[in-house]
Amino acid sequence: MKKTSNNFAIRNPKSEISIRIHDVSGRLVKNLPRLTVNGERSTVVWDGEDNLGRNLSPGVYFVQIKAGAYQQIEKVVLCK
């Protein structure tokens, strides 16, 4: 399974981050565990599965990242 790579920068050196992945209809398909970042680079890998462990279809998804008042939404493409 091939996935594209996106980089996000969170400025707060100690932030609790939530990452949610939605399909093109806006339906939540994956809620990644909350992370605590302590000012160092962190990597999060999504395996292309939904919350029930099922493989999702290739296509466009939206990654929503929240850290305190900061929020960013990015488009990603899941390829197989």
C-alpha cells in the first residue's frame, strides 16, 4: 500500500494532538489515538484502515489535525 507524505508543523512545544481522517462525504473513518508532542519531530503513519480495522478503498481522504486552538485540514490520497 502506497501513501503520500504530508508534513505539518505544530508550534506549541508541548501540545496534545488529535488526528481524524474523513472520507470525501465527511464521514469519520479513522480516529487516531491522541498524541502528546514534546517539541520534537513526530511521525504518524496511517495504515489505510478504518476504525474497525477494515481496509479502505483507494481515493481521497481529509486529515484533520487539532492541537489546542490550532486546526488544519489537508487532503491526502490513499493509493494501493
